[in-house]
Amino acid sequence: HYIDAYQSAPSAPDAPEIKASAMSALWGAAKRAVSLGANEEAQRYYEQAADLADEPKIKAGLLEGAGRSASMGARPQDAIAFYQAAVDLFESVELTHNAARVRARLGELMWRTGQGAQARGLLESSMEVLLNDEPDEAIAEMANSLASVTFFAGDVDAAAHNVELALDIAEAQWLPEVFASALITKSFVL
């Protein structure tokens, strides 16, 4: 209802509030769709919400959500486009941590689609940026992804270093999903 109300009178005095409500409702619908595994619907809701977002940081976050949904829904080309748009927006407002995190997601997707060399480059450059920040879940996930990519590229030493970093952060910050995934990666390395 909010979307129709905004589109019917975008220059009305209360249009900004209606637009914000429409964006919020679409964001909520996207989250619900994700929780139900309805990735195509989630992607569509994230896209619509991003179209309504004025603030670059929020728009970038919504585009990242659309990218995740597209990736989970086996639409890699859509995901790559959304991730790249999110990276560009995060960089435009100097949110380097966020941009590096999304660039890492892009690298993971490229690795899964057979673009190993490009994936490794993106992950390594993102890791360089993020290692200057406080260790968090994004860094742990990225270290684990980089460990996988480097292992399958035949660089076992780099894989061992990165998986240990992922395990250290995941254990210290109680990130059980990342920890379990990094243990699996470590089993390959060993």
C-alpha cells in the first residue's frame, strides 16, 4: 500500500515519510522471504527497497542483500552485478570495511563459478583492507574463504595460515558456524 501511495503522489508533502515506510516494508518482506528460502522473492524485494533508498549506505546494504539472495538462488550474474553496485556505493561514502566485506562475497561467488584467479585476487585485496580493522565475523569468513581458494589453487601454506586466522577469530568471538566451516577447511589442509 505504501508503494502505491508513494508512486501515486511522489511530490506530496508526506511523500518522504511514505517512501521511507515503503522501503522499510519491502526490507521486512525481503527478510521474511529469506527466512522462508524464497530467494527470488527476497531478491525482488531487496531491489525494490534499494530503488527507494536515498542514503548510499542503506542502498548499498539492500543491494548486498539482493546479491546474497541472487547467489543463493543460483543466479550468479545477477549476484555479481548487485555486489559490484554495493561495493561502488560503499566506496563512494568511504565505508571501506563494508566494501571489502562485499568484495569478499563477490570473490567467493567468482570462485564458485570457476573464476579462481580473480576470486583469489579479490579475497586477498579485501583481506589486506580488513586486517587493519577489529577482527569480526566478516574477517573470519573471509579468511576461511581465502583458505579454501588458496588450498584448491595448490598453495597449502597460505591456506594453513588463513584457516588458522579464521579459527582464532571464530573461537575468540564465538562464531560457531564460521568455526565449523573453518574446521572442515582445516581438514582439507591437513
